[in-house]
Amino acid sequence: MIRIKLDVVMAERKMSLNRLSELVGITPANLSILKNENGKAIRFTTLDALCKALNCQPGDLMEYIDETESGQMR
């Protein structure tokens, strides 16, 4: 499973959802879906814009969790 850590990075950068939405060019609603891990996919252009706005690497925004090892099922 891929876990999205957008909320963590936003908190570290003290970036609001509305401000990030403005910088990235996607609606707050769509950004919220991604932030709350309800999205099914992300475009590379969106990932690129997030990394630019948050001054981070893609790996800062995502992590892989092996569901069989963690015992978690989604």
C-alpha cells in the first residue's frame, strides 16, 4: 500500500490547504481527497507541482507499507 504523507509535510511547512491549492493549481476539494488518502491515483504533473510548492521530494510525500507485514488491510 502507498501511504500519502501530504498532511505531515504540509504541517511541517505550515502550509494551509487553501494556500497549497493556489500554488499547485488544483481545487481544495481535490487536494483534500489526496491529503486524506481517498484518492486512487496522482498525476505526475500534480506530484511535480506539490514537490515544487512544498520544496520536497516525491519520497517525502509517499511511503510504501507492506500490508502483509504490518497486518493492516485497507
